[in-house]
Amino acid sequence: MGIADNSRYASVVLGDPSGKIIATSVGGSVNHHCWGMEQARENLAKLIAETVGWENRVYLAGACITYKTELAVECLQVPALVQGILDGAHVTVEDFARSSVLGMHDNEYRLFLAGGCLGLAIFKNAVQQPALLRKEVLMWNPALRLKARLLEILSTGGASCVEELLFIKSQIEESRSMCVLTETLDRLAKQGCELALELAFDLAHAFVQLVMHLSAHFSTLDPVIGLYGQVLLGSSTVRNRVRHVLGLLFPKCQIVDVPFAPAKGAYLSSVLARRSGFEQEVISNVFA
């Protein structure tokens, strides 16, 4: 089992030792730093029950957890998280960057592009020794940008979409789900709201810039670029713009949606840790 946690929710991939994926699911975060140990354990137990079946958890040979945040997840605290839940499984914690690129299509050159409150790009360069190159930026502050544009609109007597945009601003300031931002941006953009389209394109530009920062390390212009996260996968306006611009910059690249890539990578890490001797066959089966 592979579990990828982004501090808001956890995605899960369940498979057998040969690399055949049996089930996927999504549930509450298992990051005890953010939610406390009691809540994290409750969420983990629910994930296990819904994905494997509570009684069937004894058949789990291994489980790997990867955390998106940079908060230290000490190995000493992992037993406390899984005690009584995954007692029979070999449990490990994997680096998010490694899990993310491992869980993408099996290509030598992979770039994982994630979008949430942070923009993140991770590139796997397979020339000579495999290496992970990472670029991370705090995305522009949407609340500040909205405030500036709203003041500009109101000062010129405009009123179009103001009510909707004030709602977005309030939700962002209250740290509500990014779904509110992406869904509302898409709806307003389809209604012809220029400000919503401007904000969406600003986000898209930031993601393209992340790719460009790492492009100097490309030894080939046909990498697989995986899109992940609520902003990229939750907003068709942002996603289509990113796809369009990257397609112009790198015509030979392959752009794919990878909603379960970190969890797939964690699952692969758990399987490969057993050193069965069939590592390449397992990886091929996952992406078949």
C-alpha cells in the first residue's frame, strides 16, 4: 500500500507484489503534525477499512507513507501512528520528491509539476547517474492580487463579477479549500469575466516558469510532464493554458494528468523494498 499525504487529504494506492494495482481511494490526512495523533490515526484506520477492509489488513505485507509538507516526520513517531492498525506490515516513510517521479510513467526524463498553495516542480534526469532536481515557489498571493484588482475595478465604476470575486477573496483569507478558488475561477472565466481569466492565466504562467527554471537541465526536449494538485487538475482553465504554453515551448513533450502519482510511487517503494529481483517487471506492470 502507498499513501501520499498533502496535509489536507491522503490518496491511497493498493496493489499486489507483481505491480498490479487493485484499488485506489482518497481520505483524511494522516499527518499527525497538522491534525494531531488521534485524528491522524482515526483517518488512517478509515482509509484502511475503506480500501482494504478492516479484517483484511492483516494481509498487507508493506505500506509506505509519503508526506508533501517539509515538516519532519520522525521514524520514531511512525510506530505510534500505525500501532494497532498496520502491526503486520513493514511500514516505511519515503521522500515526497522521489515518490512523485517514481509514480509517473516509466520514462527516463520525468518532470512532476504540482500546484496548490505552493508550486512545485521535480525533475528526474537519467543521464549517467539518476538525479532529482527540485524547484519550489510560493505562488503569488491570490488574496492580495484580488484586493488590488477589486479596488481598481471599484475606482473606475465597474461592478462585473465583484460579488463573486469578494467571495473568492474571503474564502482564500479563511484558508478554505482550494476547490473554491479553482471552481469559481473556471465558472467566471466561462461567463466571460476578464479578471477571472487574468487570475487563471497568472497561475498558469507561474507553473510554466517553474518548468523553465529546470529546463536548463533537460538533455532531451521530450520529457514526460505530469500535472498534479488542485490548481492544475481542479481548474480546466489553468490546466489548458499550461498544456498549451508548454506544448509550444516543448512540442515533443508528453503532458499527462497524474492524480495518484505520489501514492503510486509510495506503493512502488514499498514493493521494491522487498528486493524480489523483478523490479523492472513490477514497474512495467504498474504502468501497463
